[in-house]
Amino acid sequence: MSLASLPDAYRQAPFDEGCAPRRLLRLFSGKWVTMILHTLHLLGGASRPGALLRSIPGLSKKMMTQTLRELEEMGLVAREVHQVMPPVVEYRLTVLGRKIIEPVEMLYRWGAEHAVVLDRVDDNVARARKGG
Amino acid sequence: MSLASLPDAYRQAPFDEGCAPRRLLRLFSGKWVTMILHTLHLLGGASRPGALLRSIPGLSKKMMTQTLRELEEMGLVAREVHQVMPPVVEYRLTVLGRKIIEPVEMLYRWGAEHAVVLDRVDDNVARARKGG
DNA sequence: TGCCCCGGGTACCAAAAGGTGCCCACAGGA
DNA sequence: TCCTGTGGGCACCTTTTGGTACCCGGGGCA
């Protein structure tokens, strides 16, 4: 089968750097990006850094802050500082962030529903490394 | 909102390393993994390395081979060597591979349909870096 | 006064990922 | 004979990524 016989959207779409799907993948490639977006979403769209940190085992303070800064720069997350004493900080998904949540949730849902598939993948790797 | 008020699948699902969604994400985190799976799928489920290489601009021979080896180890792709002269090699998606294609296609489709959203993200980043 | 919480920042380091360049054998065409 | 293309391997280097450890100021608490 050649590329020429495929529908238009397929023929052009994923075949250069800078196309939409590859940009989306790059966005999600950070180790904690989707975790944080997803958790923020689960927690109702907003939450305080402390709560976020405790919700994601393995996430370090540094990586959380760093990832949140990047998400802020992309306009996916907004940082609100409530001027009380002591200062309360809250991160919430922006409108754009709530859009990006869609593919994140798709992925998480698929993953949760097809854990068996992933188990099989891991089994294959384990057997390949042992057996040869 | 607290975690306790959420449905079960959500409360436990993505909150530890090794849960299904995070494993799926790790699988997709390689720069060329989804590109190769997707292209293999578009090309009809199988193709020769040369064709694959030419279909994905920016992909180097080394990275292609390396990624294909990993996919083979995971049992997502099968390598067939036709014993003719010169040897013809073909990679095709396995049954497991055709399962994993599902979330890949979801992502690619969403990306293609929501390019505007990704444009906005890039704009935000550009403006953030300029303005300050 | 010491201690822990909060939210955050920074310096430094280790590991992983990715990319380039060069190598192999074999075959066909000029 | 040289150059092309096929399918692949390996050495090396750079960049990116992620993680640890330590720092700040402020407040509550014993």
C-alpha cells in the first residue's frame, strides 16, 4: 500500500515536525505534564500546590514547580495568589487547559480500561530480557 | 473538592507509578514510537524499513532501528525476513500492536482536529518569552 | 528558643535520550 | 571499477531531563 492511496487528512497530517499531532505529543512528553493536568482536573480544576504534591507519589517539589511554570507559560494553567496571611496559592486550569484535558482524559481512560494489554507488553519485555 | 468524593476508578487509577495510564504514557514517551506505530498503521500494517524511513522526515536510520527493536521486544511489531537475494525485511503490527494503535489514533485524530488549540499554546509561549 | 508547616527557588549531578558519522556485506547498473 | 541501494551495526558526542540537596522568609506551636 502506498501513501498516495490514502485519504487526504492522512497523507499530509503526521508527516512533518510541527504538524498538530506531533506538537500534541511533544506537549505530553514531559514526565509529569499529563499527571499534573489530569490530577488538577480530578481535583475539580483547581488546587493548592501542597495538595497536588501529595496526590502524585514520586513527584518532587522541584519538578512540580517547574512543570507548573511551563504549563503557565503555555496558558494551560493559571496561578492565583490570594493575598492573605499566610499567602494561599492556587493553580487552576484555564479555558485552554480544559480543552487540552480532553486528549489527556482519553488516554487515561483507555489506559485504565486496557490494563491487560499493558500487562502483556510488560510480560513480553520481561520474557525477552530473560530468555533471549 | 477532595479525592474521597470521586468515583472509584478515579480515586485509585493514576496515583502511583505502574498504574495503567502512566505505563501507557511511558510507552508513548519515546520521540518516534507513536510516529512509527501510526505510520506502520497507515501504510497498511506492514512496511519495509526503507519506506518507513522515507515516510517520516527527521527520523534517522539509527533511531528507526532502535525504536523498532524496542517495539519488537514489546511484541507490538514483528520483524519478518524474506530469504531472497537481496534479503527483504518487513515490519508489521502484531495483534497486540493493533490494540495499542487505538490510543495512538485517538491522539493523532484529536491533534489534527484541534490544531487551533495547539496554535494558541504556541502563541502563548512565544508571547511569554518575548514580553515577560 | 527550637521545630515544623507553607510556597518557593537554586546549584549541582547523574542518567537518559537523541543524533552524527562511519563501518559492514551484498547486488545491480553504468 | 565505481556508485547506488538494500538492511544493519557501532562509537561517540551533545543535549535534555529529571532528581537530590540545600537555601530563603514567614507563621504557628510547644
